[in-house]
Amino acid sequence: MRGPAAEQPDLIVPPVPVRLAAPDPGWAETTDVVVVGSGVAGLTAALHLREAGLHVTVVTKVNIDDGSTRWAQGGIAAVLDPLDTPAAHAADTEAAGVGLCDPAAVRVLVEEGPARIRELIRMGAAFDRHEDGSLMLTREGGHHANRIVHAGGDATGAEVQRALHTAVTRDPWIRLVEHALVLDLLRAADGRVCGITLHVLGEGAEDGVGAIMARAVVLATGGMGQVFASTTNPTVSTGDGVAVALRAGAEVTDIEFVQFHPTSLAIGAGVTAAGAAPAAVVAQQALVSEALRGEGAYLVDGDGKRFMVGQHELAELAPRDVVAKNIHRVLLESGADHVFLDARHLGGEFLHQRFPTIVASCLAAGIDPAVDLIPVTPAAHYASGGVRTDLYGRTSIPGLYACGEVACTGVHGANRLASNSLLEGLVFSRRIAADIARDLPPQAEPAPQATVDEWVVDPAGRAALQRAMTRGAGVLRSAASLTEAAGTLAQVGAVRGVPRPDSWEATNLVTVASVLVSAAYRRQETRGCHWREDFPDAEASWRGHIVEHLDVDGVRRSQWQPWTDTVSTMGSAQ
Ligand SMILES: Cc1cc2nc3c(=O)[nH]c(=O)nc-3n(C[C@H](O)[C@H](O)[C@H](O)COP(=O)(O)OP(=O)(O)OC[C@H]3O[C@@H](n4cnc5c(N)ncnc54)[C@H](O)[C@@H]3O)c2cc1C
């Protein structure tokens, strides 16, 4: 018999091997608000902050368009059809979240969503329309109404990113700093966040480590797919925002809920549970959408046998999680690093016409789906948890906000409903801007920082970490697999040297992976996208949140918070 959730044993993942601190900044500048990240959440926050008359600096790791946003395909969910209602959108969102959504946050999402889409359209985003000019609204898995707006068919994210990019670069009061890795937060003596440290990878006076002082900081750093060896996320998605927030003592929650897409194109560096050695930086893997299975493609193993038949009444069209779990099993049993989709019988002409994007990705990899089997593997796709916020994006640390995939606003619960993530970025970034504009304190002085530790996480351990996470903390988890993953994390070595961006990223990956493994171990049930082989059912006693933070010595602390429908995730924390 299991005891109450709060009393479950914790998995001891040793603290992150080194406590890295950014070197003393060689240069500093000042702005009103720093936004970290330039996807849908960061750029929307920046534009709304400008409407409030504030000076904004957007810092981004590589180029402005390099986050997940531009890769989003299906669309954005919002109630725009007169036959649809916010209550219906909320019900679908909460059904997907399996009892863990925060009803107040969901209400905000569905009620404010339509206005944010209209703003995006006024800004220039061109969504697909019918001949009479009305928006085309489609339906996706889990939605009971037509409420998905899309652009260019399956290129919604690219259009959203383009529109926001254009608007931001048009505003001379938004300073954009590209090729800059944000390292850590600066804190005042009273604990308030008052800026960031960053490593600019460029030429000129600002090269190297610097500081940007600010009266508030917004984390919009996106997801953490790169914690795994196989992911649909771009290479910038290394969970930096979660790690930065943890190092500053902020709370993160629901981090165990990672959505895996069952069929990503298994080419290049990405590997699976059983797979071969990946390159250190995992390549982003193209999605092979379930629509291909919907049109009749089958999943087969290395011997050409259809393995979904008999596993579920819908066979290949079973829910995503079921398909991902079965593929994962085949991989573990066979030692292969991918299974195959057989779409050959659909014919070249049909495939080119119906699935141009998928066919193009395959052809680029030398695979002709009309002639060849398509190698596919499950891949980490979306982080439902993240830095814990209230309804205004406020984290547990004054002056620090979070929005987009890095945040846990409470809207997704144990699993995200399709097309709700771009919407979340639009809705909550605007609320953050409103809150900052309402109450922005003067610039505070940073307190002295910890000295640099000359031991840094060895980036050479990154590939082993990713492989261990996919194998032990991926689609299917158990106490044994998670303990094995924790063992690998404990062995990621430290080397002597000055921290460089690759060691910061490696540190962030270890930090996030450790917290994820611990929470996944602690949650002894299967709920949403968290699948425990040893605890296959959802349990009423586990209806609640695991909230994690690091204490001042870098030691992980974990609290249990039972779910309640009366307050938002954080209530009015600040
Ligand atoms: C293939 C794919 C398809 C998807 N399809 C859909 C869909 O149809 N509908 C939907 O709603 N969602 C979809 N999603 C999810 C959605 O795209 C993301 O959740 C969303 O775009 C996240 O937006 P964001 O602004 O939070 O982060 P991102 O767009 O990922 O941007 C994060 C930004 O932070 C920067 N950054 C990260 N770390 C640092 C650092 N240390 N210093 C400085 N900058 C940093 C990055 O460079 C990037 O600019 C999809 C995701 C993928 C990968």
C-alpha cells in the first residue's frame, strides 16, 4: 500500500556538481526591463512593455527566430467560432490536463485568447482564410470545436514569428541583443531581481561576459527538449530559463510532465532509448504528423511487422501517448534506434500533394516515402511544467517573471492540449507587461555575487546525459529506470576551467534533468504524459503538484502541494 503522496520517498539525485557563478561582468548597461528569449512569449512581452512606454532589451541566444515558435505547425487554439464557447475550450483543456490544470489560469487563457489573436492579426499575421474572408478554423485532437487558426497550412509558427519579428525590429526603443547566452540573475540585497549576466558571443566592445541592469526580468526561454537525446525542439531549447530560475531559488513545478511526440523523423544525431551515440548537440528532429497515419500509413518494426495491431483498438491511430509507449517498448526489446512508417502504398503523387512538408524533410534526408520506409522515433516535444507563476506571470522571486514554455502558469496540468502553447505565450506575456507597467520599482543595486567556481560542468558529458534521460526518464519510466538515469547524472564530471557557453548549457541541462528525474521518481502514478510502468494508474492521492527549488547551498528541496480549485497555482504570492 502506498501512503499519502506527500510522504513518498524522494530520489536522491546529488546536487549539481558545481555551483557555477558568472564571472564579474566586463561591461554593464541599463534598461527598464530585460526580456530573455525572442519567441512568441518574449517578443509579445516586449511589444506590450513598449506600449506601456518602457525601454526594453530583448536578449536571445542565437538569432531572433531560432526558438521553437517558428517550427509550430498545427496552429493556435482560440474561441473564434460563434458556435464555440470559452467554457467548452476550458473543458477540453482541463480534460487533457487530467485533473491538474489550474481553473483560474485556464479561464484567463480561454477568455483572453481571442483578443490576443485579433491583436496578432492587426499586427500583420496572415492566418489562412476562406474565400469570403472569414478565418479558417480547424479541429485537432482533444478539441470538441473548430477553434484552431493556422497559417500557410502547417506553417503557423513561422508566420507568427515573422509578424512579431517585424513589429519588434520596427520599434527603435526595443534593443535586441542576439548571440548572447543569459547566464544568471543579479539580485539586490533584499532578494529582488535587478538584472542579468550574459555571455555575448560577438565581436567588439561587448564581447564576453557583461551585465544588463533592469527593474524587472522576464524569462521567455522556451522549452527543454535538448535534455533528451531525441527531440523536436531546436538546439536552443536547453531549459536555461528553468535552470537560471532554480539557481536564483525560484520554484518550479510539474516538471515531470514532458510530452513526447511518437513519430519524429529518426535521422542525424537524434537517438532513441536504445540508440547509438548522438552528437553532443542533438539535432532537431522533424515531426511526422499523425495525419500520415490517419491516411493509412502503418508502423512496422525492423522485421516489417505491424506492432500496434492488437495493442489498441485504433492500432496506429491510438492516442499519442499509447503509440509512443509501444514504439519505446519495441526499441528497448529490439535494441534498434527507430521503427518505421510504411506509407509506400499511398503513392508518390498523393504523398507529395497531401504532405509536402513531411515529404520534403524525408527527401532532404535521402528517403523517398513512396519507395522507402520512413524511420521514426518518439521525441521530447513539449514541457508542460516549468517556472511556477501566478496569473500575472510573477514567479516566487520579486522582480522575476516567466511566460511561454519556460513557465508553469497552471494551464496545461499533466498534459498540454494541442495548440494551447502559442496561445499561452500570447496571453500571459501581455498580463506580465500590464503588471510590470502598474508597479515598477526603481533600479536596485546588485548585491555582491558569489565568486566564480573554477570547476565547471564538463560539456563532454552532455551526450551521455541526454541518452540516459531518453532511456530512463523518457516516454516510459519506472523506479529502476529513473534510478539509473540519476546515476548517470551524478557522474557527469566537472573539469577545471573558466566557464564558457557550452559549460553553462551543460550545467543547465544537468540542473533541469536532476529536478525532472527526482519529480518523476516521486510521482508514483501514471497521469497525463507521465507514464510509470510500475504505477500504471492515476491515483486520487496524487492529484497535486510537486514543487521544487534549490536552497542557498544548491540542495534540491521538494514540496507537495495538493490541487485546489479555489486559488491559482501561486495565489497572490507577491
Ligand atoms: C515542431 C514543433 C511543433 C509545434 N507545433 C505547435 C502548434 O502547432 N501549436 C502550438 O500552440 N504549439 C506548438 N508547438 C509548441 C510551441 O511552438 C512552443 O511551445 C512555443 O513556440 C514556445 O514559445 P516560447 O516563446 O516560450 O519559446 P521559444 O519560441 O522556444 O523561444 C525561446 C527563446 O529563448 C531563447 N533562449 C533560450 N535560452 C536562452 C538563454 N540562456 N539566453 C538567451 N536566450 C535564450 C531562445 O534562443 C529563443 O529565442 C510546437 C513545437 C515544436 C517544436
